[in-house]
Amino acid sequence: MRSIPHSLIPLLAAACVACVSPRDTSMANPYLAPQYHGAHQTPELARSPLDPDDLAALQATLLFDEADVAALRLSRPLLEPQVDAILDVWYGFVASQPQLLAYFSSSTGQPDADYLARVRERFSQWVLDTASADYDQDWLDYQYEIGLRHHRSKKNRTDEAEAVEHIHFRYLPALVYPVTATLKPFLEAGEHSPEQVEAMHQAWIKSVLLQTILWSQPYVTEGDF
Amino acid sequence: MRSIPHSLIPLLAAACVACVSPRDTSMANPYLAPQYHGAHQTPELARSPLDPDDLAALQATLLFDEADVAALRLSRPLLEPQVDAILDVWYGFVASQPQLLAYFSSSTGQPDADYLARVRERFSQWVLDTASADYDQDWLDYQYEIGLRHHRSKKNRTDEAEAVEHIHFRYLPALVYPVTATLKPFLEAGEHSPEQVEAMHQAWIKSVLLQTILWSQPYVTEGDF
């Protein structure tokens, strides 16, 4: 039997605090920019109940460290020109799954093409933001906003859509798998070594899992998160 | 640029119903057996709010199909003799992360060795059950029970432990990553081809993600799950 790589169980809790930048209050909040909000919305972001220390502990649990930040950033120039093709695959997947397409549809079951198109613009931005891997309180607050927009608290409001009023919790973490599995060919499309592709892929898996955890907050009973 | 493997976006929603067995009511519920319950507990299982159709839709979203069932079952004879070594790695990881060890500790921060040992017995059984991949209403009901035992609803009761009263939601899905990443060397320890190892690993990732979703149910506001 092969020996167990104990290198996989590092003491990351302290080291990973370095993955979260201190908030620079002199900078404007980038998530108030128009591409994060609907044409009809005044940008506003509630404060996430988590702070950067909570985020660092969660990143340590996910074995997410500075190497993952570097791998995500390496993926950004590779993915940016492929964003439309990536979204075609993800939208194709959602369209193929009736239980998912229902959330972009009215209560009579008719998919809302305008709503799908407007969400797609923010989805493009999300690919770039995930690859940028900039973590601070502004980023945490925006993750909380994304969660609210999936939950009945704020769904449809950003785009004045009339689709069903709530995305059920269970599909948020479930989408981690198809989103990251179908991303891999796009990470292989450049000139990177197999090791670099694998590092980028694992960093994406950890990051998407982390984000769906943060988006879950509005679903969880107060005090249980 | 390489073409996109549209084979990755199959229409699984219908096909995957086959992954869930109809309940055979003539069989005794296996999850009432003593190894699933504490020495002081009368076995009882509440009904999961999900039924096998809900499970099939969730499996389809996860791209989990009959090939994953076969891959999990292939892993069972490989993992069974390694269960103790696997648990050593997982317990080593928990012990290395203060934010996780806290959940096995009293409010004064003292880890409860008896509690850790008793949970370990059920954890061994969990490895075998995950690899057995038998899905029906009894299995769903037991997943719900596991969720209750992480949540303040029933934590500590199975083992009459006096550790902190609740595991925060965010660490349940986060553990999917370290648990499945550290499993891979054990899947490589047999005589299987790289393709078989990869199939077993991907099936484990999907299954553990699926299970943590089901365990989340007691944390989510009624109607939002």
C-alpha cells in the first residue's frame, strides 16, 4: 500500500488569513458598479454576517491557500476570451434539466428569455470575479447579496422578472459539480502544463464551493450558519 | 481552441431515476441496526421531507448516474481494509483545524475523547455505506437523521456527549473538499487503472456533496430547502 501524503493535511488555519485582504476603506466598493445590478436597481449591499476572519477559517477548512489564489488568477486571461462559450455550456446544461429551468420560468412553466439574458451578463462578470480572487469585506457583502437574489428575499427584483419566487436551497451546492466539471476543457484549452491545469481546476472547485456556502446564508435559520 | 465536449451535458433527469431503488417494505430498515445509534439510544428515524423523486432530480443535477453507482461499489472492497487509515487522516485533519476541533470540545475548549471515539465508529460505517450506494426512502430518512445530529436539534444526544451544542452549517459543505481530496491516495492504492481511480474519485465527490446537501435540511428555513 502506498504511503499517505500527510502533506495534504497542513496546518492552514493561520497561514490562510493571508488569503483575505484587509479592507481598504479609501477605495470605492467595486460591487456597486452597474454590471452587478439591474438597470432598474439602486445599488445597495447589506453587510454580510461574516467577517474576513470567518472567511479565513472557512478557506482553511477547504484547504484553500495562496497557491489557489495564484491558480485562479492564472486562469483569468485564459478564460476571459472563452466566457461566452463557457456560458453556452452552462446554459445548455440548465436548459437540459427541467428541475433547473423551472427557476427561470413563470409559474405556468414558460421560460423567461429576457430574465435568462440579463442574468447571463452578471454570470459573465462572475467568471471574471471568481478568477480575480480578491477577497475582502466588500466581496463578502456581495456574496451575501447573491444569496439574497437566489432566495425569496430578493429573487427577480434585480431584473424585474416574473419567474418563480425562490430557488430551492438544494440546487445551489449541487451546481458546484456540473459547473466545475464542464469548466475543465476550457482550462485545458491554453498552453498550460497538466499540473497547472489541475491546480486551476482544483482552485475553481474550492472557490465555487466556498461561494455557494456563502450564498446559502439567507436560507439558514438565524444563528445556525 | 478545442471543441467543447457536449457529452458532458447529457439529459440525465429521466435516466437517473434508475439510481434510486423503490422501497421494499418487506425488508427491515437497515438503518435501525445498532451501529447507527448510540448505546443509550432507542433507534428512531423521522421521515425525510424528500422522496425518491426529489433525490433523482438532485442526482441528475449532480451528473450522478448509474456509472457512479458502479464506481462507488467498485471502491468498497478497496476501501474496506483501509477504513482505519482513512479515518486517521480525516481525524488528523480535524485535529489540525481549531475551528473544526471546537465542535468535538466542551464550551471550555477541552476535546472530548470519548465522543470522538464513538463518532469514529459511525464514521467507519459511513465509508462503507457511501461505497455501497443503496438509495431508497430508508437511506433518505437516515441522511435526515445525520443532519439532525449535526444541528442543535439532536447534536450530542446519540453519544450523551457534552460538547458544544451545534455544528455551524458552513462547515458541512466545506468538508466535502478535504474529505474527498484526502481519499484519493486510498483509491490509488489498489490495482485499478487510472481511469477507474478517476471514476471512483468523481463518484465519491458527487456522493459526499449530495450527502452534505441532504444533511443541511434541518438548518434551512422550512419551505426554502
